[in-house]
Amino acid sequence: MGNAEFGIMKKGEDLKKRTKDFALCAIRFVESLPSKRSLAVLSMQLLRAATSVGANYRAACRAKSKADFIAKLGIVEEEADESSFWLELIEGSGLARSAETTGLLREANEITAITVASINKARGSSRNSSSPRNAKPLPSAL
């Protein structure tokens, strides 16, 4: 199936560039961080997730079927959301200032939202509200 069937012609090229730029910004961010043991672990996780966003989006653009496209976009969604998580941990731990993480965090969240919308459009409907991904979080045990 062609990209036009999934509604990603020109927008797909824009998102391909955007996800690549996101990965490059994450690389520069990680390289700017001080050397600390805990930060090394968190930043490596961020690098893996952020660079995976663009790689998996490119794979989605080459999908062989609608189901393959949706599955690969699901990985993009997960990796973009995971990037947000690592950025939140880096900031929340005090290892980086909010001013340093704000732009990357905003971009990770926007890519996640765009990807969710693309998945829903490809499916032909929005997610069912009883879906586990839309379930309300359980109360904290703390």
C-alpha cells in the first residue's frame, strides 16, 4: 500500500524530518550533560528511545500493509512517550534544569500526540475509551 492510503504524503516527509531532528537534538542534549553515573544511565535510555522514534517512523513509512503501518506507528508512539519519561526523570532528579529539557520534552509529547492521531486515522476511528491505554491510572500506593 502506498503512503497516500495512510494519509501521510507531504505530512509524512515533514514528520520524517521532525523525528530525525528530535533525535539530533536529543544527542546534542545528552552530550551537553555533565558526567555522573546516574545521568549516564538515564541519558543512554533517552538516546535509545529518542533515536528509535525516527528510525521506527521511517520503517512505518515503508510499511507493507495497513496493519504493518499501524504496528510500526505503535512503536513510534511508545518510544516518543518513553523519551518523555526519561526527560522527566532527568529533570525531576535535578540532574538538568527545566530550561534544558523543556523543548525536547514538548517535542516528544507533540510527536506522541501526532502519532496517536495518525494511528487513529489509519484505523478509521478513535480509540475505544475502554482501551487499556486510555484507562485511568491506578492510585499511587505511596
